[in-house]
Amino acid sequence: MRSDGTRLDFQIILQWVQPGSAVLDLGCGDGDLLELLVREKGVKAQGIEINEQAIYRCVAKGLSVFHDDLDRGLSEYGDKTFDYVILNQTLQQVRKLDEALQEALRVGREVIVGFPNFAHWSARVQLFFRGHTPITPALPYEWHDTPNLHFLSLLDFTHYCQKRHIQIRRAAFLGEKRMIRFRPNLLAQAGIFLISHDQRPKGE
Amino acid sequence: MALLGLASKATEKNRSLLTKTHTSTLPPSPSYNPKRLGKVQTQFFTFAHPPEEMALESGERLGPIRVAYETYGTLNEERSNAILVLHALSGDAHAAGFHEGETKPGWWDDMIGPGKAFDTDRYFVICSNVLGGCKGTTGPSSINPKTGKPYGLDFPVIGIPDMVRVQKYLVDHLGIERLLCVAGGSMGGMQALEWLVSHSDRMESAIVISTAAKHSPQQIAFHEVGRQAIMADPHWNGGNYYGCALPSKGLAVARMVGHITYMSDVSMAQKFRRHPNGERLHKFSAGCEVEDYLHARGNHFVKRFDANSYLYITRAIDSYDLSRGRDLAEAFRGLQKKVLALAFKSDWLYPPSQTREIVKACKQAGVDTTYCEIESTYGHDAFLLEIEEQTHLIRHFLKRVSDERGSAGEREVRHYEI
């Protein structure tokens, strides 16, 4: 892993994305990830973002971005328009998660999903012993003031993918400063998955 | 480190979900130090001399055609830093700077000049009056060479594509092979779209603001009220009023309707009150400042605009259909251009939904597009008033277009005499 201050989740995504590919970042925020992908991988980048001020910051970075709602922004694209559709820290905030993910899988050849793990041990401890809705570095919100609509664990997501016949092609689990390889559903704060609808052989 | 990053991104999203404030937190632009252009002059170019008249969309031919235009900044050696700016319904070639002896600058002076959105230290900006207009370009008030009298209604019906073709002749005349950008709001946005589908080989990018690919029945309806007001004025006289009393009442009413559609409910409520001591303009007046405002705008307009031009130009706008009956995405298919599309939340004359239709087609056609819906309470007028946001977006967009083109921008420019 690089030690240049690049966010750990960005480093994973940077490793996975093929040079020169077409990338759509759903909920691209200030465009930091897209800017990195353009600079390091020469991708053709497009963002979708609902926050007007974030749009200004994306444009200042030279990115192309649509000011739009995630629940609406995808349907207008044709099948497999992008090599990758990225939902990094956005999935848990999408109103119609199932629909959005199916749409992302339709529009992208592959989809990269990153989200906080609700089953991290510190969340379990807070809920079990203290009886509070957990607050962790990856889930920093009070229950009454959170943008998150879905609270899922890494295990929930893998089960969901099985149920929907979605292939998990790669996965990475993140701790605060390093990768987690042992018991990720207990020890990882967040997970990133590369998924697709394709029926290609596993373990590629 | 990593997860703190995640948290801050999520907080940003959280904020956007809950409230939308108008407090601008635009990133600082170190080089933003706008100055005004000094004195500018309108120039003229005449072409399509008979028998080589220009063929119009209608099949009729028109010539000679004189074009009034202004330029700001300097064309670089490669002739690659030219931007064509397109005006709205009542605009003209005087987009920026001051005419000799005048105190009011051009109509988009806030956006064009040294250090401004269309930075004349970097770019060569061109603006011309549209065909059918009354500010120096050939229109119904121009002299018909066949009769020696003003054209009046003998002036042929024109369309947005005809206006754009005239602009293309001007660009040819200026010796510019490829424009860096074609930009405009409202009717100017329609023209920028028309450039994009008809003359894409002559440009790198387009900026379309508060516009539509085609007028809706509601938009046509407001124009039709204006046209009927003009034609109902006895002085209109079938368009034959030059040298006599002008159809000022009718044109003023048309302009009043227009101004209503340019504002929003909120901007009107902020701007106008009832007169405190109940003064009224006439027996049936409500004594509200909005009435005085509309009268003032209407009366001011008749001094500077020709009623027949109003009829011809509104007809051109209302008849325009970018798609020509095709799927809009088909019209954009294969365009290797960059597009910046802007709309304003409170604009109900050209609502953001119409710009989103354009953006949707760009998306489907794979055109590299950026879209921003800017928070504003000014209604359609916002495109002339919300300077800070547009400046930020346009400056960065143009910088990217010129960087990727690999010329313009930073290179040294030399003065180019036309």
C-alpha cells in the first residue's frame, strides 16, 4: 500500500480499475477519487452528484459531472455504457438500493461498491453492552442525524449478492489504517467489492 | 486516516440531503481579479451580395446581409482562442465594455472582460447581433434594396439555423477555422445547440444556459400574447410603420409580458411593494410597484427595439426544434465535443427540466457533458445576474477545453487586426 496519504479505499479502487477505462462515479462528492483515477489511470471519467457546492469543486478539478439524484441519474444510460460504475460510500444512502444496484450492474460491466461495516466489533459492543446505536469512525453519525438509510454488514452484502446471482469478483476489507484479512465481518470497518452480472469463472 | 476521509465525504452528502443553503463556498480562484474592458466599438461585415444571396431555411433567399459585431481580447497566432457569445431575444452585439459617451456597459459585461468568466486576457470573444434583429444586423427595419424602403413584412421568415449560418459567415470572415467555444443563454443557448448539431466541425465546445431544445406550448403562449399585442396596435399597420407613429403600446405590452416571465414569484415579492400612500397609475391600478416597473421596462424597450424584429425573432424561437423530429440523442450522436449545461432552480420560463432533456440526450449520445442546476431566486433573469457561480463554472470549463486542445490559454497572444 502507498504511504503518500492517499485514502486506503481509493488505493484499492485504483488497483482494480484498468487504465483507460470508462468510469462513472455515483455520488462522486468533491471528485477526489475521479481526479485520482484520471491522473493515475487515464480513465474517461463521469461523476453524478447531488450537492451543488461539490459540483463546483469537481468542475475546478476539470471533471465532467452531472448535478443529479442517484436514484434517477442512471436510468438514462444505455447497457454497459461504462467499464466501471463506482458506488463508494454511497450505496447505504441510496433510497432504492436494490434498484440502484441492478441499474449500476446494467450500465457498468463491473460495479465497485464500498460501504461501512455495521457488524464491526465496536458497533457490536456499543449495541450489545451499552444499548446505543453504534457510532464508529466509519459510521460517525447520531441516529437522528445520519444520511445512511441502510445499515448492512459485510456478510449481509455477500448474502445479498448470492441471492441476486451477483458475482463478487474481488473484495477488500479495510481497518483504520490497514487492510484486514482475518474475520473481516468482525474486524473490518469497511468493505469494497468488485461485482458483476457476468457468469465468468470465479477467482479470476 | 482512511476512514476519517470516508466520514468527511459522507458528511458532505449528509449536508446536501438535509438542507440546501445558498451560501456559496466556491473554492478560491487566485487569478480572479476582474477588470472592465474600456471603450469598444461595433463593427460591420456585409456578405451575400446579389446574386449570391444566402439561402434561408424557408427556401427564400436574402442578401445582402450586414452583420453588426464586436470583439474583445486578441486572437492568438494559432487562431485557436476564439469564443462566440450569443445573445438572447432582445440583446445585441454590444456584449461588454462601453460605447463612446455611454455609461451603461454591454449586456454581459459582468461575464466578459479581463479576469472574468470569458477572460479577454486569454480569449478572443466575438458577439454579433442576430439576423432579423434591429441593432445593426439586417432585419425587417433594414432597407430592402429592391424597393429602397424598409423591408417590413417583406422581410423573409427566418429561423434559429439561419441566424447561426450568418454567424458562421462572420466566423469565416474573421479567419477562424475552429471556435474554442460557442456560448449563450436563452435564445443564445438555442443557437449554441444549433451550432453543435450543424457546425460541430467548427468548434470545440458549447456552453448552453437556461435554454431548451424546443419551445413548450407555455413558452409559445407567452410569445403569442406579445405578438398579438403588437399586431393589435393600430400603429403597427401590417408592419408598415417606419417613418410614422410606432406601435409602441403593443411592443411595450409584449415586453411587459416578457418581463413577468423573466422573474420569479420570490424575486417579485422581494422587489415590489404596494405604494405606501396609495398612488395609482390609473383608475384601475392596484398601486403596486410591479406596475410601475413593467411600464418603465415597456416604455424603455420601445425606444431601443423594433416591433417587427420582435415578431420575427419570437417566431424563430418558437418554431425551433433542435431534434428536427428525430430522437434528440440522435442529433448529438458521435459528437466529440465538450458541453457545459447550466440551469437555474427558479427559472420557470426555461425550467431546469428542459436543460435536463438536453443533458439526457448528451448522456445517451456519449457526449462529454457537465450539468449544474444553480440555486437562485431570480427566475430566468438569473443567467444575467448569478455571476459568481457561472464565472467559476465557465472559467474552469474553458480552461479545461483550451488545455485539452493544447493551445490557447497560457500562450502568448499577438494583436490581430481585422
